[in-house]
Amino acid sequence: MKTISALSLFCGAVVATSLSFAVRAQQAPDKAPDAPATGDTSDAPAAPFDRAWKDEGKWYFSWGYSRQQYAPSDIHVSQPSLGNDFTLHQVKASDYPGRVGDAVNSLFKLDFTSPQENVRIGYFLNPEKTFAIELNYDHSKYNNDAGQSVRVSGTVNQAPATSPMVLALPVFDYGLHNGFNHIMVNAVWFHHVRGPKQEPGELQLISRLGAGILLPHADNTIFGNHNEVGPKGERVCCFDSRDWWQVNGWTAGAELGLRYRIYKSIYFEATQKFAYGALRGVPVYQGSADHSVWMSEQVFSTGFMF
């Protein structure tokens, strides 16, 4: 039986909780206003469903699909027991998007780690709903491009590195393939562009600034030695060298895009994100790797407010 990861369970719980709040909002009747002193009751309160549809509250939840591009970066590898302490310069890398259909299927299975997905849950902090705080989970992926030749400096097998290295199995293959996971807290601003405010047809400019931790799963092979961290379902997270996901650094980013309200509380969002990640102590065979990454990301999300 397939083991469900802790991250999937967490995200699934968020979805279930969000849907529960939405259903309750639609089922709960409005509190009737105090009756006028004259006893006039001609102004009846709005139907219970009016408020559920028109005043969607202060929370929102979204799920999205994304693509990433990475700037070339240096990867420093330290394996003291093997006599290796070298840096690969200007390594090119790519994401691993899979098919859009695979992403949709994983949503219905509450598997938020396949292939490249984004989950956000936010809370508006003012009545005008122009400022919010949100929890942001970006499940991106990172893999060095196979076959490229890069400059190497430092020490390899206790000897100075003198020649370029071709990055291909079994010599060198480096990936954060089960997630180059960005878990961030964002400040979010909304600016009305056109259409009726807080109604279907409204178009908003949305911007985000955030920071948080990197929680990647390292999958790499260096000089024929593959990194092993143990089965996914046994040691899940977060600080032991044998855990499947490990806290290996920090991230910060900025995002800009558009949100369009499709129908009542449902919206579509398209954004461009730029993020910086400082990876430290990524596990490799008998050692660790450090590197910093600039990422450009396009995110396409659908969400609802409740």
C-alpha cells in the first residue's frame, strides 16, 4: 500500500478544513437584526445563502501548477573521508514538470507532491480585503542538466582538480527531485484593477513578499556513490540526516500577477515569482553539499474564498 507522506496529509487536512468552513458558511443562517421599536418587520433579513455567496469571509485557499527556471549556480561538495572538497561552477539545471493531467490527478488523490504544485492558504487582515497574510508551499523540482561540461576547482580524490567534469551518471547527478520545497510566510497585497469590487468579474493586481525554509529531498550520485536517506515512509522529516525531507536552508521571494474572480467565491490566479534559496548541508554520500539558487517560477492557481 502506498505510503502517504506527512506533507500530503498536512495539505489534505488544510483542504478538508477549508471545505468544512465553506460548507458551514453556506449552511449557517444570518443573525436577524434587532426588531425596530415600532414593531415594523417589513424589512426581512436576507436569505441565509445570500451571505454565504456574497460575503465570503476572510479566508482563501488555492492549489496551483507551476514551472521553474534556474540560473546557473555553483555547487560545493565536501566528502572528507573520501578526500573530496570541490566546487562545480555555473551548473545548469531544470525543473521536472510532468503532465498537467498528472497534476490534476494528484490533487484528487490529495497527493500534493507530484509533480510540481503550489498550495496557499491566506487570511485577510482588513475589511477591504486588500492585505492578507498567507502560508505558501511551493513543491518545485531541481535537476542538473545531464551531459553538460563544467569547470571544477578544489580537491578530488585528494588531488587538485585540473580538468572539466561532464555531469552524467555515474560520475555526477544532483537533484532535489522529490521536492525543492519552499515553505514560506507571505505578506500579500491586492489592488483593484477593473470590474465590480468583490464580485464576479473583478480583476485584481496581486503582489507577495515572503520568506521561509527550504525542505528538500536530496537524490544524488557522486563518483558512483548514491545518497541513501532511507524509505520515505519510515523517517519523514525534518532534522535528522536520515530523514526523507530535511531542513536545508532558507528562501525568500517576491511575486506579482493577476487574480480574476470567475464566479462568486471562485477565482483564477496567474503570477510570476522570483525566489532565492540558500541550500546548506544537503546530504550526499559521506558528506554534504552547499549551493545557492536563483529561481524564476510561473504559477497558475485556482482557489476559493470562504
